[in-house]
Amino acid sequence: MTFVVPYDGGELARTALDRAVALGELMDVNVVVVTVVPHDSRYARKHGWLAADEAFDVETVVTQIRADVRDLAPEARFEYVLTDQYASPGTIASKVRNKAREVGASVVFVGSDDAGRLVTSLRSVGSTIAADDRYDVYIVRKAEPSAIDQVAERSRLFD
């Protein structure tokens, strides 16, 4: 069994990763973190992957994301996928779905504040990821401790 977490460094993605790691520890399941990296300096700066004065460099961006993931989930496997500068949310989601299939995901943990609506109306990457029926989807809607005591006790974000 494998848990996959699409990760962009945002608050809900961090919370989704925290939940996946906690549940993975409880169930002895591997966690794979997937980041789609568009070749776009503005996107990278917006996500905190580059400083304002840095030129886009794939190695710099991936190193930053990998370090962030390692801080939150040292045991998780980190993978990234490159895409072009003008990647749409649909393109990014498709890359995550392909990677989830490739690693044999049983559950994908998606951080999405749009999940208060029906899953099919998500306006972000989450709707496309949730559309694949090859795996279950765990949607994290709030960046706060889990209501599941055993998961909350293992949290690295909400100590």
C-alpha cells in the first residue's frame, strides 16, 4: 500500500502530508510526495521555492522543495515531475495522477480549501486527481489538528 501526497508547499499541502505520514505510521504504509515543477520563476517564487533575486534553476527549486519535505516527513519518498512554464491546473493534476498510478497509490491525500463543495466541483488540481477511481482520496480542508486522536498525536505540525 502507498499513500501519495501532491505537494506545493502550501499550508493545506503541508497538512495533507502531515496526515499521510501519521496514518502511514499507524498502518505501516509508505508515503510518496509528488511535486509538479513548472519551469516558471514566478510560480516558483509564489510557492517559496526561489528567492526574489534568484533566476529559475531546476536544481535550486527541487533542492528547496526536497528540504521542505524532509523537514516535515523525513521517511517519505520525494519525487518531482517537470512541466513547461504555462502548465494549467489540469496539466499539473494529470502529472500527479500519472505519478500516483506509477507508484501504485492506494490513497491520495489532497489539501484543498475548495473541498467544502462536492468533490466534482473542486476548482483546483484536486478535482482532476479525485476523478481517478484507481485510488481513494483523502481531502484535507483545514490546516488544523486531525480529529482522529491517534493521527493528531503523531502530527509534526501541531505539536
